[in-house]
Amino acid sequence: MRKSLRSLCLPCCPFLCVSCANLLRMSLSLLFSSPAACSFPSPFPNSRKMKMTLVQEIKAKAKIMVARRERRRRKDIAFQRIERLFELAEEAAKEARMREGREREEMERRSDRYVLLARKISMRHRVRIPRHLKMWICKRCNAFLIPGRNARVRLRRGEYITITCLRCGAEKRRPYKAPRPPSPRRQQSTERAGKAEKKRKEFNAL
């Protein structure tokens, strides 16, 4: 079938010149030959380079994901160590109350050392110390503040709390948030919602 088509294609057009006939013969030979015999140029001449760039991008993204996962894991470990160090500092401060003399000073130094290590870990790994623990640290002398022992707590004007370190005299302020009365706009919105709910129940009852 292919040979007959090749033989019939050229005689059917007697007005073709020699060059056009040769060109048509070449195109027909390419059309009816096997795909392996004709070598067409690739539509993507830089396909290998494109593949390499895609592989490099995938590897770079994988490295970023692994680095993020590792950073998150380190932060979790650092947070756990900070909490554990504060527990040890509290235990050492409690033991310092029961002892006297050099042992007492040694336990106080140990609690301060635990606090200093916790602060260094938080700064090294960029982990925030929880607020309920941070308020009992003296930033000047790194002491673990205990109310009535080495710290004084006062309420100023009903607006904020002041914590004074009795060792170095540094003060810390923390806002004291009293319960605020609801705003008139919020009261109006709640009243409207209550009226709408009441009407809906009356309508459903009918």
C-alpha cells in the first residue's frame, strides 16, 4: 500500500518541476518511513538543562524543608529545657529557704545559674520565655525573684504591678488589666440578637 502511494503521488501532478518533485519525494519518503529512520530535531533543544534545573530546584526545596524541620525540632527541645531549668531554679530556691549559712548562699547561686542558662538558651535559639516565667527574672542580676524573699510586689494606682529586686534594685512593670465594662455598641448588638432570636422562636411556635 505504501509503495503504491509513493508511485502514484508524483505522476498525478505532471506540471511539477524537477526541484519540486524531488522535495515532494523526500517529504513522502519521510512520511511513509519508520519513525526511527527519520530523526526530527527536538522541540526543546535545552530539555536536558531544563531537567537539571528542575532537579536542582527540587533538591533546594527539600533542603529548605529539612532545615525548617530541624529548626523547629531544636526550638521545641530548647523550650523544654527552659521549662526544666525554671523548675530546677524553683526547687533550689525552696531548698534555700530551709537552709542557712553557706548552704543557703550556694542554693541561691544555683537557682540564679539555672535562670542564666535558661536566658542563654532562649537567646541562642530565639525562643521566647513564657510570660508567667519571665516576670520572675531580674534582667540586671539574673536572679530568680521570690516575693517576700528577694523581691517586693506592689500594685500601683490599679493600673500596673511593680516587681522590685531587693538585690540590685531593678524594677519591672506589668500592666494590671481590670475587667472592662462592655461597650454600648456591644450591648446594642446583643440586644438585637436577643430580639431576633425571640422572634424566630415565636415564628417557629406558630
